[in-house]
Amino acid sequence: MKKCTAFLLVLGALSFISLSSVAQALNADTIKTQLLNDWQRAKEYTIDYLNTMPANKYAARPVDSIRSFSEQMLHLAMGNENIISVATGAGKIFNGRNLEKAPGAQSKDSVMYFVTASYDYAINSIKSLDASRLGERVVRGKYSESRLTWLSKAFEHQTHHRGQCTIYIRLQGIRPPNERLF
């Protein structure tokens, strides 16, 4: 019994040491690199969605009371800009414009431009951010979160709205792009 207990204690200690090594390996630069990889992948995946939807269906809505496909994607772009600007402190590129309602912004070419610009903005803003600042707290409204948390929320927002667009594409009888998890 003593040998079994000693073995379990050693095994537990080794597990703890191993977990500590992993935690130490996840430094700010490693996290920043992963963020950049994820945002680049998300950009390519979203562009697949934009290319999959036919240009003449960008105004399509599953029901009248919700955004059109183009409005969803423009909302995604504005969210990228707004939340990333909070996370990184980078100046905004759309200057507070409501792209969803901007005249002429809903065409396929315009949506492609704004969405791509928003991902380039996110990627470049994260590249410019000193990784040692990821833990700094930033206040916006009633929220006080770390820069890393704001970056996570920005990523969650774009994923949510791209995911909503799956049904828009399926309603056109088209298969949406395959998941890009890695």
C-alpha cells in the first residue's frame, strides 16, 4: 500500500511539473502568435463565405425582420474594427460609419472590401501590439477586461456572425464552406 501511495504521489508531482512547464511555455509572444494565426485563418474562412454567396443574393434575408447577408457581414466588419480598437488601442479605419446602412456598401464587391479591410486591420493591429500588454485592463463602458479578453471577444463576435451566415447560404440551396478549425 505504501508503494502504491508513493507511486501516486510521484505521478502526481510529475503531472504538476509537466503542467507547469506547459503553462510557462505559453508566454505572451506564443499567445500573440496563436492569435495572429487564428485571425488569418478566420479571414480566409470568411472570404470563402463571401465568395460562396452569389452576388445577386447578398440582399437575401431568411426572414424580413433580420439582417440581410450583406448586413451580417458588414456588422461583422464593424465589430472587428470596434472591438479590436478597444483591445489594441489602434485608430479606427471606418471612422464610425454604420456600414450596414451606408449607401452602396451592400454590394458583393463593397462587402468583400470592408470585410477584408476589417480582418487586415485586426491582424495588423495585433501585430503592432506589444505582447507584454495582453494582460493590461481596458475599460469600455461598464466592462473592464484585459486586452487578451477583448481580443477573444472580437474573435467570438466574428465567429458568431459568420456562423449565422451558414443558414443564409443554405437557404440558397448552396453548401457552405467546410469548417476551418486549424
